[in-house]
Amino acid sequence: MGTLPLFISGGEIAFIVFILVMVFGADKVPEIAKGLGQGMRSIKNATNEIKSEVMKSADKHKTDVSGVKTDVTKEIDKVKEDIEEITGSVKRRF
């Protein structure tokens, strides 16, 4: 499977899922995964809002932020990719 950015192997993920099932029961695991997905979506929305506010502020002050915009966009895209990679593995497991 490979290693996730958090350096968690497939075996460790399986062990965590096993513990979750043992502690919360099989019927609660989908609810937990749904909550995690909603949390990730909230983070994604917050980053988009921050990006929007930065761009509005720059436009308001008529500052040339093309370099800053590119850097911010790259960083946000990296965070989105990391979130998608993490939530993708969670979605595949459930």
C-alpha cells in the first residue's frame, strides 16, 4: 500500500480500525467516518475562505500579490491533496 504522509503503514491503519470496531462497535464506525469527513470538509472550506479574504484584502489595497497569490494557492493545493489522500484512505476502508 505504501506510506501515508503521516508515516502510518497499512498494518497500523488496520490495527486502528480494529480497535475502533472493538471500542465503538461496527454500527458506530460509519458515523465516526462521516464525522471525520465533515471535519475535513470544514477545514477545506475554511482554507477557501481564508484564501478569498486574502485576495479581497489585496484587491482592496491594490497590492500586486501575484507572487503571494501563487504561493498561497500552492500551499492550499498541497493541504487539499493531503486531506484528499487521508480521507481517500478512510473512505476506502469503510
